[in-house]
Amino acid sequence: MTARRVDLFFDPTCPFAWMTSRWLLEAARVRDVEPRFRVMSLSVLNEGRDLDPGYRAAMDQSWGPARVAIRVEQLGGQDALSAYYTAFGEHYHVGGSHDRRAATEHAVAASGVGTEALEVYENVAGDETDRALRASHQGAIDLVGDEVGTPVISFGAGTAYFGPVISPAPKGEAAGKLLDALATLAETEGFYEIKRSRTGGIDFS
């Protein structure tokens, strides 16, 4: 029996997407699913929007990790992208370095594709990498619209949606049960949103 593919669209710099990705990998240990990571971009999403100066600066600095993620997948496929994302998150989110360039360099080394992937780090509007990033990002937007951020999850059929936003990420069978529930939501025609206000920080444990 073929494992069910679950696509997770992420921006490398988003801590909430990182937590969701760790849950999905854990859920794949206890459920017959094949996680696939796909790149979207908060920089693209927020292009042209009137943002708080601090958040605008963060968005302007987020092009590089997403651009390199696109190039890593082009060079090494899904396995390389997954390794890149894991290494980036462990360095940037869990490790708390908050140096996007250093985290990207660390992640490229872990991905095994070679340092040429770093050549696309600087944002060049309209170049090949920019077009590929926007196309990948648009794949998420086509599923859920442009009023959400990262992560976006799709079970391949039915409704895709933003989320889940979770902290800490459930482990073991609890991760599997959450996957089951989310898959059920995806099968529910007309489902749009479940949400509550976030409290506290992010627990990376």
C-alpha cells in the first residue's frame, strides 16, 4: 500500500512552520504517510504590504534562506531539501543563532549538495531562482489563498489549510492522532478555520 503524501509548505525562517515540520516527521513514524517539504516565502507573501519597520526588516532578510532552499531541492531533490530544512532549523531556531546567513551555510553543508547553492542567497528580482521561488509559493497560495502565512498543509485531496500551529510538537501516538484529525478536516467540504489566541513562547523540546 502506498503511503499517503502530505505536503508541508514552509518558510525556513518561520518558527511555527519549523515546529509543524517536526510534528509531521514524528507523525510519519506512527502513520503511513510520506512527508514532502515545499518552499513558500513570507518575503513574497508580504511584498508591497505596509508593515511595522521591524517586521519589514525581517521579511527583507528572509529571501536568502528560501532562495537557497529552492536551489538545494533543484540540485538534490526532496532528501536534500529535508536535510537542509532540518539543519537550518536546528541551527537557527533551536540553536538560537538568529544569523540567517550562518544558518543557511550550515544547512547547505548538511544537505550534501555543495556550496554552489549559496550562490543564489542574495535576492535578485526576476532571476531563475526568484521565478522558481514564486512558483513554489504560488502553489501554496493556490490551495489556501493569500490571507495566511506558513505553514500550509495539504493531504493531496480535499481542503488544504494554514497550520497546524503547535507548541510543543506532540510525540509518538499523540502525533499520529493529530495527523488523523487534520486529515479528517481536509475531507470536510466547506471547512475554513479553527483558531485561538496564542499564549506563551515556542517550546522546541
